[in-house]
Amino acid sequence: MNRILASVLIVASLVFATLGNATYAQTTAKGAKVASSPASPLKLSLPVKEGSVRFAVIGDTGSGSDKQRQVADEMVQYRSVFPFDFVLMMGDNLYGSESAKDFQTKFSDVYKQLLDNNVKFYATLGNHDLPIQVNYQNFNMNGKEYYRFKKGNIAFYSLNSNYMDKKQVQWLETELAKDTSDWKIAFFHHPPYSSAAAHGSDEQLREVLEPIFVKYGMNVVLTGHDHVYERIKPQKGIYYFVSGAGGRLRTGDVKSSPFTEKSFDRDMHFMLWEAVGNNLYFQAISRTGETVDSGVIAKQKTK
Ligand SMILES: [Fe+2]
């Protein structure tokens, strides 16, 4: 009797799983495989306006772990309702060795479905990354440790926060001085503001960069390094984020701090971003599909 009941339950759960996946498959991006992890309902907090600039953010990904893959799967699922074109990487793109095989197991295999759908990745170098990464085609760094690129009305500045030397600072100032883009977003590895215990704020870096960001109207700064999510209360009019748990996590690492607006350190996550005119929308989503933060940034008034 018990055996019969068990069989019924197994069949029922298989049917349920199949139905669940079938429903999920309808919302999956063209050509994308259905994720093997359980489907969570997709809850989008972004407007998905025609012609908007849409992108994702991941940080500290390069572990090659199952959980990194689960975050990637969740990104694929969300891309079916939020078709983003590119992904910013906050550094620590490859932990440990960096052989051709590592580029595959810790990056291109993990994000295969996105790469196959022509999603472009733009990397920055973390403290675990060798400079050779600048020549890896899929990171779109074009041989440069720091670089600028434009998407619609947004200028992106990828900096190398491992070595914030005079040359790089001068380059940044020169570029910003002539930049008339509606939005300016910087991304690099070490956070000028962070409430995480493991690393916390890089105050030296803040001292160098913050005056430049203020002077030239940087709108948003995206970073990693601490394996958590944190949204910082605007500092001198600038919005700082820590998104360093795309492939590694430090559970419970965020300590209370006067500049924390919102934090999440219970699971890994990624972010989605959308620029619509003078508004910049964001959503942080956990590995299991939980929305852990969302909001909109109205373009700051620049001097
Ligand atoms: Fe790091």
C-alpha cells in the first residue's frame, strides 16, 4: 500500500515538475534551454520601454560553481521578460588558475546561453584577475585595463581599481571633461563604500575618485569585491552599489553602517538595469529568483 502511495506521489511530482517547466518554457528566451533549477515566478520591477538601454550586472563570478550557474540560469530566465543586450562584470572574473580551460569552465560554459544569444560582456579587473584577461575576446576590453564605451545615452567607464595610478586618473578626467552623455556610470572592483566586514570601504580609492566623480557628475558607481549586495545611501549626490556575489557569497557579512540603504547577504544575486530618459531603474535578484531590492534613480542635477 505504501509502495503504491509512493509511486502515485512520484508520478504526481513528475507531472507537476513537467507542468511547471512547460509554463516556464513559454517565457524562456528564444533558443534558451529550460533551467534545471526549480522555476520561481518572474517578478519584474522594470518598465521594459521600447528603445531603452537594458543591461545586467554580475560581480565576483569566476568560481565555476553550481551556484554561479544557477545565477546564470536565473539571468537567462529574466532575459525572456527583460531582453538585456549586455552585462557588466565587476571583477574577480576568474578565481584560481587562468588557463584556456578556466576561461571556459568559469565563464563561457556558465554564460553559454547568453553568449549564444549575442549578449555582450564588459569586464573590469579584480584583485584575482591577471591582466591577460584584457585580451580575452568575450570580455570586450580590447586590450585595455580601463576603457570607456557608450550605449544609447549612457557612457560607461570601466576602471582598473587595482592600480589607480596617475595615468589612469588623468585619462578619466580627460574623458569625463568632454563627456556630454545623459548618464555616466563607472564600474570597477573595489568599493569606495561598503559595509561588509570582509573588505569594507576602500577609503584610499574613495579619496582619489570621489572628487572627480563629483566634479564631472558621475551618476552611478557599480563595484564588487565584497561578496554581498549593498545599495549605499547617495554620497555627495552619487549612487554607489556593491554587487559582488554572482559566484561567491559571504553569508551574513554586511554589518550595520550609517550609509547602508539596503543590503542582502543571504544568497548570491545579479542585477538588472534600465535607462529610460531621465530615470534609471534597477532590480537586484537572488540566485533563487527573489527580488531583494529595486528602485529608480532620477537623474541628478549636475552643476
Ligand atoms: Fe576581490
